[in-house]
Amino acid sequence: MKKLSLPLRLLSGFLYLFLYAPIAVVALYSFNARRYGMVWSGFTTQWYGQLLKSSEKVMAAVKAKAQGRADMGAVSARIKQKLSG
């Protein structure tokens, strides 16, 4: 397998950072004790407790996960079809 050049590897690294850093920040701030804002005021999991108490929100999360799996399956099948010729 051919090794990628340094500029291409750096560009790829910056691209992944650009795409995944916001997701990591949102995940980190989901444990913030403050309801709004970017000021960190302590660690809490109360928001997840409230989420699990609502059956509608739990069902919405389950359906969204199932839809995501179906979408990824369709994309994977399409890529496999294209690559196999």
C-alpha cells in the first residue's frame, strides 16, 4: 500500500479535527450543571436523568438510532455495489 504524503496526512488530520471537535465540545458541555451558556459551573448528569424519565424522548432516541443504522446500511450497500462493479 502506498504511503500518503505529509501534506495530505496533515490536511486529513485537520479535516477530522474540524469535523469531530464540535461533537466533542457538545458532548463535554452536556454534563454542565448550568442550563444555558458556555460558562462551566460544575459536573452533573441530571439532564440525562430527566431525559430517561420521559418515555417519548427515549422512544425518539431509539427511533433515531434505528434510522441511523438503516441509513448507514443503505450507504454501505451502495458503496459495495459501486466498488464491485
